[in-house]
Amino acid sequence: MRLAYAILAHEPFEQIRPLLQCLTDNGDIIALHYDLATQHRHDIELIKCHFPNVILASQVAVEWGESSIVMATLNCLKALLHRDEQADYVTLLSGSCFPVKSSTHLANYLAQSPGCEYIEAVNVEHHRWITEGIQQQRWELPHWCNWRKHPKLFSWSIKLLTLLGVKRKFPLDFPVHMGSQWWTLSWLMVTKVVALCEQQPRLLSFLTKTWIPDEFFFQTLVAYLIDNKSQIKPPLMNYQFNCKGIPKIFSLNDIHQLQALPDNKCFTRKIQSRDLKFVSLLSGVYLNKAQLPTEVNIIDYGKIPDNLRWYKRSCLFDEDLDQLPVPCSIIIWHKGSEKSTSLLAEKLTEHLVETGVYGNLFAQERIDYGSQKPLVGYQPDDTRLRDYDRLEFIQQLCLQHPKGVVFFYQFCAEDELLKVLSSARQVQMLEVFDMSVCQASQLHLLALEQQASWKSNSVPQFTVENTSRICACISAHQQRSPFHQALMNSCHPDNQPAYNLLLDGERNQSP
């Protein structure tokens, strides 16, 4: 079976290169639309140089939510049809998608149901597809502005047009169908879709003032053109969104989740393209050279005793962190100079051997790794990825430092993350003040916040100069962790770890 791909990309060349390499190595036909609006638009020359067999579709400047994304997709389909060689199926991908099943598995799966189209197409006259937000108003009302750029004007125009009774009809005398943007269509259906758009140019002109048409245009046309509706099957794309609509970005740490996908989920979005080991593994899977493992051991077990081999990711990633055996100490920082925090971090690094000491990991504009190497898959500017799942970010850091992790955190009243962390058994909080810039009244802010909503019973307080006592407190916390106890018992079975060290600092002392 011959496979073809229509790829919509705006990423820099190095990020989409693994996908293009994987598909071309398999001998697939590729039509690529490279966004004319991307800041990396000049990378198209690199694509031409390194992948001369990739078909480059006519470019348009793509705006999210507007008709330009449908035009870009159609341009890819037209470019494929103009090629002498034809395929059996065409799959729509973005530059951040990747196959998670072998090409052999994909071909066999498609061959099982000849004539089927893999696309989500929900008849909105019978079912509501949108969980929150506008649905019919996407095409029934003309949209003159983009919600991302002018959210208030966008909302006001909907209210005004609804009040005036404006209601447009989709050009086809057929119910509108909605569904995911991503699909796999037969070559015959692709031919019919492109022909219908050429025969009825009003279809495309109508789209110019609709909202997010990529979630109803192709879906409606396929439902209109297919004879047997039972031949419409679910799409082959795996994706996951959080409650705010932000897509999950899969990395090597999600292998167990991808490995458990059903047979019909052959692709996933989005992937962490900087995770080279992950991308290499997925490429090997698609090219029938490898299989997805059930689990990836992130920790180097070479230096860990046999009885600690239970320390696997599957038992770590719990929402409340209670399954995390690695001790984590958080230095809560109110305000002070960056120089003061940097000096304290240097001293802690010097005294706390084999402990991962970081800066303000959750700074708003960047991830402050301090003197440590960036976590794989999280560059310093990947704050959105970090904030997608902050707990998982902390857990992945802990996997790098089995003895313990220390990081700074800027205090903010009503901080939800600190409230969650305060309840975790293996998380210790230390409050540190720089008295050259802090006031005495600020020493009780954290205590008051604890009384209101935190579960932690006590937070020791220190001055920034009191390095030795801070180190003693962190060391004591590390020594009573399950991981440390297991290490001690492995090395000295007859010895029990001492717990009489300073654990709580001097509670509520005046720094």
C-alpha cells in the first residue's frame, strides 16, 4: 500500500527534519505546506536542499482560526493530485505530529476496511460537538476579526449579529458536520473533495469569514460525498488536551502511554522534537526497525542496589506526589537580589553533594536551571510546556537526582502549586529571608497562609547567610527519605539511619 502525507508546518527546519526524514526513508509521498507567516519561512530553502523529493505546496500566510489553514490543506492536496504517482491514502499531519505505529501496521489496518474514510464527522443537527464556546455561530455569523487578536470585539460582534438575527447557511444543501482537524482519507475521496471545491467556488469564498473552519469544512464535505455513512471511521490521530485546551506534548517519559494506544491510533500530536532519543525511537518504530517498549528506565540503575530497582516511573507519577521517594526541598524566597540567591545556590551546591540544586525553576519568563543542565525536553524558554503539568516537571527533575532536589520558589500568597506541594510527604519547605530588603512584618506571611489553607504543619525560617543550618535541614530531610533508607540498608544492613538531626530548623525564630 502506498501512503501519502499532507503536512502543515511552521516549525524551524531542525524540528520538522526528523518527521520528513522518517517518512521519506519509508518511501512515502509528502506534500508540505510551509507557513508563509512563520518567522522561520526562509528555512524552506533547507527543506528544498535536504529533501528534494518533498512536494512543496503553494504557500499562504496561516492565521489560527481562519480560512487560511483550509487553503493550506487544499494546496497540499492539489499538489499531491498533480503528481503522476498516486497513493492509496492521504494523512493530514502537522509539523509536530509523528507516527507511533509501524508503517506495516498502518497499511494492514487500512487494508482491513477498504473504502473507509478515517475522519470525525458529527452531524451538528443531531449532536453538539463543542463542549464550550460557540458552535453554529462559527459559520452562521460572519466573523470580521480574529478572537486571538481582538477577543472583546469578537465577542461583541457575536452578540450584536445574534441580536440582529443574522444567520447564514452553509453553501451545500447538507447538514454541517464537525470533528477533529486530523484525518486519513482515501485517494478517491481526496480527488472528490478537490473537484467539489473547484466546481463550487462559493464553498471557499464562504469560508473567508467563518471561524475555525478546519473543524467543519472537510468533515462536512466527506460526509456529503460518501455514499455509505458507516464507512466513516474514527481518525487515526492520538491527541490529548488539558482543561484549558492546551495540547499535551509527548516525550520519552510517555512511552508507556503511547505503547498502550489502541490499534487505530497510528499517529500522535504533539511530540517533543528536542527529545532526540524519543524521536529516534519513533522513527525506528515506523520504519519497522523497533518496537515501543512498555516502559523506559530513565534512571541509570548502574549505581543503584538491586533492591531499589522498584524505583520506576510507573510508581512515581501521582497527582499528589505521595509516591515520590526522592526528597525535594523548596527554598521559599520572598524578595532580594539575584546575586544573593545565586550565592546561596552556589553554597548549597558545594555542601550538598549529589543533590540537584536549581534556581527559580518556575520563574514567569524562563526556567532558571542555575548551574544544572536543562532537563531533556525542557529548554529554559519552554515555560508553557513546564506549566502544562508542573508536578510532572518536578518529578522528571527528581528522576535526574535520586538523592534529592533543591530549588528556589518566589513566594506568592494564594499560590495553588505551593498548597499542593505542602501536602506531599517527600517535599520540605524552607523559608529564607534577605533581611537587607525584607521587613519584619513579612516573616509571618507564610505562617498566616499556612493557617488558612496549607496542610504543612511547619516551615523553618532562615536568613540567607545561615547556609550551614539550611544545609543541615536539607540533609536531614534527605536522610529520612525512603530512597536514602534503602540505600543505607543496602550498604549497611545492620545500621539504621539516624533521625536525630536538625529536621525543622528553628521554627518562627527571628532571622
